[in-house]
Amino acid sequence: MASLPWAFLTLVNTPDQAIIDNRTTVINGSKTAFGWLMTAQLLGEIALFGALGGALFWAIAVAGSGAGKVRDGE
């Protein structure tokens, strides 16, 4: 879910020319194969970190779900 806004921004906002590490990513407003690869890498990294953050959140939530509860007879 975290990568959806970035996907939208990379699809609708393309400059005329762009270069990363001396490799052309955009020529005349059209992405090159390297440009699409860099876009996919960016979105993949954002999705991966979002998934890891979500998994960590749920691990903490599940581990603490029994904390502070009063049990009958104790």
C-alpha cells in the first residue's frame, strides 16, 4: 500500500530528460528500459520496507496482546 502513491507519481510525472549514474533514464519524456528498471527497484524497495514494518508491528501487537490482562482466579 505504501508504494501506490509513489507508483502514481512516477507514472504521471516524467521529466524531459533524466540521468542516473551516467545512464539515461528518460529521453524526450519517455522512460528507457533502465528508467523502468529504476522505477521498479524504487517501488520494490518501498513495498519491501512497508511489508517489514507491517510485520514488525503485528509481531509486537501479537506479543503484547496478553500483557496486562487479568485472568480469573489469579
